[in-house]
Amino acid sequence: MAELRIHLLGPPRVEIDGEPVHIGRRKALGLLAYVALAQAPCRREALAALLWPESDESSARADLRRTPTQLRSVLGAQHWAIDRETVALAPEAEVWVDAAAFRDLVRQWREHSHADAEACPTCLEALEEAADLRGAGCSHGQRRLLVWEARCATHLPWVRRTSIV
């Protein structure tokens, strides 16, 4: 199965097997991002209200019928698990989302058990990888600053509590 990569940190972009894919509509990209980050089936009525709040319920549901169809044709049906009530990415689909990877790395760092002031290789590796994800599209200098912020966070407890890294 083709790997779907969704980049949401920085300018959004989507790739299948390393090749860029043009989604076309912002609402379609928004639906893809929301469903990918939810990591669970999303109820159609909730998605319709979220993406088309200005529309009446029947118009919003009609738009929600068309948008997953467009995404299926662009990304391939194998990536989707869609039924009358929910929209989700298929559990067996190979999907990577940079924002989810960033969240997981930060969680790994925060849950690693040692004193705040200790810097261990496991934490530094996770923080540097998270900084690289967060810095996607940044200049080399900006990326170095993010890595420096991540390293400081291991040494300074107040940075660890306040930083988004």
C-alpha cells in the first residue's frame, strides 16, 4: 500500500510515496488533517458542523458527501474507511502525520522518568527529532535555534514547563 504523508507543521502538503499530491480545496485539506489527527472515526454530523458552520445541516452534509469522495479519488480508496455515520483513515493504511509524530515525541520526552535537570541521550534524541519536525521549512539558523531550545529544556525546568517543544 502507498504511504500517505501529511505535513501540517509549516505550509500544509500531502505526499503519496514521496510524490506531492494536490488536494485542491482547503476544506478537503482541513477534513484530511482533522481525520488524520483524530486517529479514530469521526462522526459525520460533527465534521459537517466543524467544516461548514455557516451552512444549514442538509447543505453541510451534502458537502461532506462530496469532499471524502474527492479525497478518495485523489489519495486512493485504500486510505479511507468511510460509512454512513463516520469518516476515518483506514486502520491498515500507512499514514504519517508530522504533527502527530511531533506530539508523540514530546509526550515521550515529558513521560521519560528522570529529574528535570538531567539530560539523557533518549530525551535529547526525542527533542532534536521534535525540533526538526517543528522546524520543517525553517532556515538552517531557525532549525539550530529550535534544537538549542530543546536542549535548554532538558537543563532548565522552567523552559520544560513553558516551552511548546
